[in-house]
Amino acid sequence: MEMHIKTLTLSNFKNIASAQLEFSPNINCIWGDNGEGKTNLLDAVHYLSMTKSFLQSSDRFTYTYGENEAILCGHYDLNGYDEKIAISVKSSGDKTVKKNDKQYTKISEHIGHIPVVVISPSDTSLIHDSGEERRRFMNIVLSQTDQPYLRAMQSYNRVLQQRNKLLKSDTPPSQILLEAFSGQLGRDAGYIHQKRGELAAELNSLASEFYTLLSDGKESVSLEYTSDLNKGTMQELLEGSYHRDTILKYTSVGIQRDDFDFLMNGYPIKKCSSQGQQKTFLISLKLAQLSMMRKRYGFSPILLLDDVFDKLDMKRVEQLINMVSKEGFGQLFVTDSNKVRISDLVRKLDSQSRFYTVSKGQFTEVK
């Protein structure tokens, strides 16, 4: 099986007033200075897959300034069948997602239908920011490959919010309600914990392999999954934290505190590695994500490489491009501000590759 986006039509998406582009099923390169629109193009491809930006959490920045609606439309080849995905985002807050002109009842039903993996400079937040960023990464990976996981997360977050609201009330919390919330949290948390543990084990193995390939085996990397549920069931944890929770007025245990520890030679990557080593690790982690998702789907997700070559020497750049251009990696989008850096290499690797330059949101194909 295979999957790729054939054409993309945009109207009032960020700084792109209008665009109609055709893509190679293999490698697509977009060149341009910072702020001209090359990252926004990749974000549009991501938006059609995940129904949201990989750059901002709010849809407020989706439509062009001064306009009331952004429209995105992609035509895909899914194993020989044509598929159309169209999304409308309005300034009023309304959003519609359609597959083959039929609107989804729930937007979340679309997640995982067109899988995508993005590697971008903002990935450094996975190393340097709080555990919230790493939990978000877990959710992005698993929500695309496991719909029951997505539903469990939605249920868990909803019930957690209800339990915290109950704990914050001025009157003593109802024991009956607390027990009901605990039961539902326990069921959801057990499934989420299991899937995150399986994800961690698989990513640990794959990321280590990719890092060895990209770094010539100079260092070893690993990741470890930390969770309150490693110590007991959710119900046991809630029983043990009851008095503390009533004092704090929020739920102090659970999978909302989960985290990944990223290690190099057994030490935290955040503290004992260079910027180049960190970037190589993050690329390895995302390639591990892609490899895992390819195994689940039977075809490769679309891979978006957004300005990833800074702080990588040319040897690692060539190793990366050679790796992701191989059969089995699927469709690739690459942005770069340096037109010379990869053009000759890509043309040599793929005769079907397509090249675009962008200036002020306008794209021109380069033959």
C-alpha cells in the first residue's frame, strides 16, 4: 500500500492568499527566506491530516489577517484510489472537515486517516520544556494509530476536569461522585498507561537504531517512560492521595503526570549533549515514530522536514536525505532557506522530485 498527497489548494491560509500546487509522490523541496511561507505550506499539509497546526494551538492564526475564512483542500492517492479532504476554518470559530464531500460528525474521527510526521526546530521543546510537551508527543503518535486511545484520552481528561471541579468546591466532595470518577479514571488510565508503555519500548529500540545510523555509533541514546501507574493502579493511587487531593483541591496523581526521560550514554540529554547531538536525537525519535506508524498502517506517513538542517554538518545532512529517500519512507516534504544545500543531492536521488520557491506566500515551481 502507499499514500501521498497529489494536489493542494489553499485560500487565505496564513500568509498564503491563494495557491494551487502539484506534488511528487517522492521528494518535494520548498526554498525561501524565513517568513515567506515555506513552513506555512508544510503546516497546511499537516492541518489536512491532524485538523490543526503544528505551529500554534489556536485556530485564530489559521486564516489570513483581515479575512474571515481559510480553506484547505487536498487530493490524495490512497493505494490507487482518489481521496479528497477539505477543511474550512472561519473567524467565528466554526470548523468543518469533509472527506469526499461528506462532513465528519466528529472532527476527531479524521485523526489517523492521513498519517503525518513532522520534524521541525520547535521539536527542541521535547527536550527543554516541561513534561506537557512530551505527553503531547505521546498523544500525537498514539491518537493517529489507535482510535480507542484517543477516545480514552478524551474521556480521561473530561472526567479529570469534573473530579478537580468537585475537589475545588467549598462543600465537602460527594464520596459517591468521587468513587464514580475514580472508577472511570481507572479504566481509562489503565489503557492509556499500557499503550504509552508499549510506545516507549518500541520508540526506544527504533530511535537508538536511527541515532546509530546518523551518528556513526559515537554515542548511545535511550528513552524511559515514567508514570505514577508504574507504582500501582489508578484506583490505588487515588485512594492513597485522597487526603492530599482534598487539601490541594486537585488530582495529584495519574497519567496527566507521565513523562519521557531522554538519555545519552545514561545521562539526561538536556544536560550532557551538544545542539547537534540533540537535533540528531530528535530526528531519530521522529524517524522512529514514522517507522512505528508505517508498521501499523502498512504504508508510510507523509514526512515533513521543516528547516532541520541547521546545526547539522553536511555529512549528517547527506545521511539523513539518503535515509528518508529510500523506498518505504513514502512522500517527503523538505524546506530549506539554503537553495544549494540539498538540490543536487535530491535531483540525483529522485528524478521525480519537484522544487518550489516561495516569496510573500506565492509559490513558483523550479524545473
